[in-house]
Amino acid sequence: MEPNGLSQEEISMRLEELNDACEVPWCVEGDYLKKQFAFKSFNAAFGFMTRVAIKAEKVDHHPEWTNVYGRVDVALTTHDADGLTEQDFSLAAFMDRISGL
Amino acid sequence: MEPNGLSQEEISMRLEELNDACEVPWCVEGDYLKKQFAFKSFNAAFGFMTRVAIKAEKVDHHPEWTNVYGRVDVALTTHDADGLTEQDFSLAAFMDRISGL
């Protein structure tokens, strides 16, 4: 079963909910939900990535991400839906909860 | 003490040594030593990244890298030397050794 893509209105709602709960906002660019996480060290950045990786495997939904020392640039999308789904917003909220930022 | 940048000649030599020992070659682009590692799964890709991350912390030399599912794009450089050093080639060789590819 293919996941359901969210409508523009649903995306706006989810984005507002998400950003109410964190300091650095997520933004929607095309089919992607993006955010940059800035940690104080590589150890902290990779520790965060490791927790996210384990979660990603569990829910079978994986981020696209770039890491440079303490920085982690995350881009979420659902290729099967050609856009954003609940899975993306759920993984984003998880990242915010565990980032400690 | 700042690390010593390698000369163009030394870089060519090190690159040849490195690529003699692996199937997919590294390439030098500007100040970066780059390679794409293609694993069969996210689990394999992130397992590789975790081993590299631990090594990187130990030697205090960190990759710049992007991960999309089973793919890991690595870029190595030594900012303190404005170029490539032994540290980059050493970390590259480590990645090849443990990648299992």
C-alpha cells in the first residue's frame, strides 16, 4: 500500500505544530521537509544521528542527511508518495524531541 | 602545530596507492578527496558510518559526508592545511578496509 501524501493545507498545519515545539524551525522546500541541527561537537552530532538511524530502521523510513562535524542537515520526504506524509512529520518530531537543542 | 599539506606529486602518489587497493576509486576534487560508497541497505551504510565515526573521534579528523539510504558520499579534507594531508589518506584507507565492498 502506498502511503498517502499530505495536502498543502495539511502540510501547513503539521509544519506549524512542529515548529511550535522547537526553536529552529523546519521548512518545506519542494517535496522535502528540511532542518539544520547544530551540535557542539561531532560526538553529539553523531550520537543524535545514531538514535535517529535506529528509529529510522524501526519505522522503515529514512532521512537524507549530511554531517559536517557538529552540523547535521536533514531532508525528509516520502518517495513512494512523491511528497510529504505523516511519516516525515513523525520522524521530524522525533528528531526534535531527542536532539536536546 | 598545523598539519603539513601534501604536494600535488605526493597527492598523486597517495591516490594511486589508495586506488590500487579498491574497486571504486577515490578522486581528488579541489581540496577534497571524494568517494561514494554504495551499500545494500541503510543498516550496512550506517554501520559503516558508525565505525568511521568512532575512528574519526579517536584520530580527531572528521569526514564530511552525506547518507541517502545505502549510499554514503564522503569528502575528506584538512581545513588547517587548506588541502589534503596524510590524515585524509589514512582515514580513506581505513574506510576502504572496513567497508567490505
